Amino acid sequence: MQQEIQHINSLLEQAKAKIKKGVSIKKSVNDVSVREYQEFNPLYARACQIRDKIAVHAEGDEFPEHLFVVRAPRMTKDEFDYIKSNYKNETRPVYLDFFNTVMRIFHDSNWSIDWPSFDEDGNPLAQYMENLPIYGSEETFTRDIVTHAKLTDAMGVIVVKPRTIKTIKNDQGEEVIDNRERFEPLPYYFRCDQVLFYEEGEYYFLLSDEKSEVDYGGRKSKEGVVFEYHDKNHFYRIEQYGRKSDYNFRVIHQYSHNWNRVTVHRLKGVPRVTKDGVLHVSPFYFAVDILDLVTLNATNLQTIINNAAYPYRIVYGDECDFQITLSDNTEAACNGGKIFNSDLNATITCPSCNGSGLKSRLSPLGVMIIRAPSTEFKGDAELKQDPIKWVEPSTNQQDFLKKKIASDEIRARKIIHLHSGNSEASAGPDLATKMVLDLKALYAFLKPISDQIFDLKSFIICASGWIRYAEESKKMNPVISYPVSYDFKTETDYISQISEAIKAGLPPMVIHSIMFRFLQSFYYNEKRTADVFSLIVSADRLLVFDSQTIQSKIRDGLAEKWESVLHDSAIIFVNEMLIAEPEFFDKYSPEERKEKLIEAAKKKAADIEAARKASAGASAQSRVNEILN
């Protein structure tokens, strides 16, 4: 343990030298505030800068000043201040679509978790993870917190540690950990700017958001700096004490978990091998440069709209006749918008016409006053031009920027494989092929993201289990089946794909598989409805054919009449079975459900055939009776 203390003190001295200034320093460049990060570790500044660039589009709560260090040509300070004051984020919907696409990996049909039995009361670790303090459950934390953090801050980390560490005094009066209660381990997210020093898989020296109590301004205040040190077997807390300005720290050994594995896990992303180590980058980062262009052009477009999109009113004016009274009671009149004030011995701007030299003919209510003709004056009736007109600026600039913004957003979406429609491809086999290729590319893009998220999920469970149950946890750890296939298309996409597949004359097997995925997508969050349609899809082999084609198949002996009955009335049969047996789906296996549905269709077809024959026999007998009589 002495070796760890020495290592901590060495890292602490390095941290103290820089932490006094803060992890970052704001500098003014061209009247724009720019954040510069200190180099705690070789990759620290780059990781933080990447996180900040992504945050512009993923969170977008602050004006992205770093994009305006070099302003657009001819942009005035007033225009820049206007942009800054009225900035609105235009790119957050792109990140939201990306986030929601990744979130679909958590669809229940994509993955599974199998908890082993432990004792007659069940699996204690499963019960704890499903009722996790603060977050509600481990699944909620992984889905709602880890996913967003990973997509925006790949160099951040997840730390699993006890929520609190209770202590008691032993017989010798020493303070020791209270072992009468089990720890409540929780996962915590530490941003990349909090990861000061590390050796991957060996130790992490972190800056905590917690504050210690120090003396500041003559009173006790929670403003002290707190660090954490995690290695393969120990957890230390390093907290500031005494006067705040002295930067004195004490190292506190919190506990030893003896897992022989650090309870810290990198969020990870796309690994980039550099001379300083592996830098993980979010996949979203590769679209950031283009989204920056969207942001810049969108803000410039708004400025152009305010400056040039509104029409100008042009009216006739009379010569300004405003006068001021001087100290000697003489009058000084406006002359071309200027007045010579002899009292000041200076020329001033006319306060009435504001230097234009003309006065408006518009009344306070906006009425244009025209002079009437008289015997000595022709008035304004003979003016060759309208006394008032509107000049509307060209919208070419706005139209160009709008197209540029839309084009750049589509490019950014393609980089992160977001579906933006298939309007570019014409209907037919080529479109179907393009859809398949796009889907395969999306799978390949998201598979590493999915695997890394489920690696984190497994780590959180295993680390929590070890901290809470130690060796016993090895018998409690679950088997997690990672997602191997995904469903990312919307219901509209599937309807379009089904339509195009039918037009292209693709085999029924292909259309059937698309329709099955459509039903899964449409009803994935309604279990009973999904069960109903899954049953119908599995039983109705004529699902993709129209009535005319089905009748043709029956005539040619390629289909049975009961299959047509099943095709037309499957939902009715299922509803009747549910009325008769409300627990139908819980009681029978999928194969048994299918057999019962087919049996119902065959029975109905037999009843219809019997009724038809009886009706035909009655009609024949009626005709015979008519002949005999």
C-alpha cells in the first residue's frame, strides 16, 4: 500500500501545479472567448476539444464561439453580437436521430440476459441491479446515461464504487469499515476533463465533482478540490483541507476490493492510435466538420434574412426646414441635413431629418400626403413615378444558402448512416439492392457501438457484483447475449420497401421477410399485438398475394381452399381463440398456436364447403320438384 501512496503523491504534485488555474483557461481571440485545456496527460486536451466540438451539435446549449474566431468577410461587430444573442441550434436533430437509431439496439428482440439461479430466493445480484438506487435499474443507467455519454465523450469513463462507505470504531478506537451491511455499488460517469492521469487497465487519477470543506474568507466552505485514485485493488480519496489557498491535501484509503481489476471502464469509440496512446473518438465526430458548416451557414443565413430579405419603402420627401433658436434669438436652419450652431462654433446633424436633408410626407399613421394643385402650383398630380413604392431585394443568396445547408446536412447524415430517404434511386431491383446495401452498411457501422455499450453493461454488473458480494458474485453473474441483428427502419420505410419489392417482381419469400420485419417494427412495443401478427405471419404462406392471385393458385392446385380462408379471416380466428382461452399465448408454444390457427381455418373451410354442397343439393331438389309438379 505504501507504493500506491507514493504514486498518488507523485500524481498529486503534478495535478496541484495545474489545478490552481483550472483544467482549462479562457482566452480572448478577436474578441471571441476560446477555451484552452491544460495537458494533464498527452491526450487530455485533444479529448476535451473533441468532446466540446460534439457538444455543439449534441447539446447545443451555448453559442459555439470557437467557430467564429475568424469571422465571415465584411461581418461587423454589430452583426456578430446579433448572431451571438439570437443563436439557435440547427443541428441537434441530426444527433437526436443518431442517438435514437443507436437506442434501437436495446429492442427486446435484439438481446437477452440470463441470470443463473443462486438460491431459493432467486439471484441477489439480479434483484439488486433491477432495483439500483438513484437510477432505478442498471438497464436504465446503461440505456439513458451511458449511451449518450459514450456518443459524445468517448474518452470519458464509468467508475463503479460504493455509494457510501460507513465506518465504526473498533475495540482499539480505530475507525474501520462497517461490515455489518453490504456496500451499495453504483456506476458513476466521469467526463474526459476529469480523467487527469491514467494507465489503461492499471490506474486512474480522477478529478471529482465533489467538494471538501476548507477555510475560505474566514469561514468553512465546501469549495475544496477532491481527487479519486483507483487501481486494481484499492480506492483512495484525496481531498483538500485547511486554507483554500494553501492547497494542502490528505490521502484517505477508502477500501480495498481486491478484484485484481480496476473498477473503471473507458466509454470508448473509434480507436485512433497516436504516438501518445490510443485516442477514442465518437463515431458522431466524423460528421462534426460538415455540421459546423451547417451551423455557420445557418447563422449567416439568418443575418442575411434580417438585412436583405425584407422590402424597402421608397417615398418622396420635401426639403427639411427644421430650425433651431440660438442664444442671440436668431434661427439656424437645416441645410442638407446639417445645421451650423454658432453657439458651439460647430456643425451638427439635424435632429429632425437625422442628416438626410429631407422630411417625410408620411403621417403618423403611415398615410402619404400629396400636395394638391392650385392656380399657382401644379401639385404632385403630374409626378411621373408613384409617390411611394417598394423595393424587394433578390433572394438568390438566401436560396443558395438554403440549398447548401440542406445538402451539407444530408452529407453529414450519410457519414453516420442515417436514413434520409431513397428518392435518389428509381423503383425497381436497383432500389431494392440499394436498400440492402445501405442496411448492411448501417449494421457494420453500429455493430462496434453496440458491442462496446454491452461491454460496459457487463462491466457494470460484474464490478457491482464483486464490490457487493465478492467471490460469491462469480456464481451470480449473468450470461448476456449481445445484439447480432438490428431493426432500424421506420414503418414508412418498410411500407415503401414492400411496395417497391412488389413492383419489382421480387420473389414472395423476399416480400414475406420484409413484411415480417415491418410487423415487428410496427408492434415491437405492444407484446400481445406483436404475438398476434407473428402468429399470422408464420401461418399464412399466402400473406403477400392478392385475392386474384390466390384464386388462381387454388384453381391450379397450388393452394388449398383453407389457406384462402386463413388468409382472409386469420385475425377473426385469433380473436375467437382469445375469447375462448384468454391465456392462449401464455399457454401454448408458437408451434402449437400455429397448428390451432390452421386447424380453425380448415374447420371453417370444411363448414363452408358443407354449406355450399347442402345449398347446391337443396337447389337441385327444388328444380326436380318443380319439374315433377
